[in-house]
Amino acid sequence: IYQVTADNACSPFVTFDGAVTGAPMALAFAADGKSMLVTLKKGGILEPPTAGSGIIVRVSPDGKVDQTPVVQGLSQPMGIMIAPATFGTYGGQIFVADVANIQAPVPMTQTLQADGKVYRVGNDGKPQMVASGFVNPVGMLVVDGSLWVTDINGDFIAGKRELPDGFIVKLTPTHE
């Protein structure tokens, strides 16, 4: 992960060893505004994940990675966001888009698996499923009280599908 300063200087901020700690996929700033949360999956992005290979780690303002994951037990977390305070009882909680298998390359004639999920992480640090049936969910945003999830489906060059076939899903929560 690189840091760009106000004077446009770009330098490495934190480096992850993909084989050991994982390949970074996404980041968000923690609700406390003092640290960064990074989604990681051990191995390369196109390698099928192994059970529990996906984690979320905390990175301090000086670039040190906390060795104790914030969240464990994911497959391949691709997107992360912190719910805004206006998101009812879920305000401040982590939401993460998890791809079970990015399925690349996949021939055009092969149906993609709908094994992607969206989780929220409660105060206990455990992922709790919000929705399933996604193919390759990668991004999330809360707008007007609903969680919008983007899914690239099979539209990625590494998969050699290259079709404009992604989709967006609107999830409206029922608060606890």
C-alpha cells in the first residue's frame, strides 16, 4: 500500500508478503479514524482460496500491521466499508464483500458460481452473513439507509470473459 503526500510524493507505506500474510485487496479507515483496515487473502488473487484464508488486519498510522486479525474465517475478502453512524444499529460496523472463488479463467460457456457473500462484523469480531448469492462482490456503499453492493459477475480480464455483465444490488436492512 502506497502513501501519497500533499506534495504528490509517493512512497511505500506498508508491504505485505502475499504468501505469508496475504495479498491486499481493499482498505477502509476504521471508525475511530486512527487506523486502517485491510482485507487480505493468503496467496495470489487468482488462486482458489483455502478455508479461512481471508482475514482483515489493522494497520497503525505508522504502517505497523497488528499481528492479531480483526476478522478471520473469510475466503477472499474483496471489498470493505465501515457503516456510517446513520446506518441505524449497524453504524460503525465493518461490512465486507467475500468472494468464495473468483473463478478465473472461466470459459465463456461455463456458468459462474453464485458463492459470494456479504458479511457484517459485530462487536464480537465474528462475521455474520448479511446476504448471499453473489458471484464476485467487490464494493459497497450505504446510500439513504440502504446498502448497495457492486458485483463484477464475470466481467474481468483475468477471467477472459470481458463482458459488461456486472450488477448492483440494493439491500435494505431490518435493524436489530
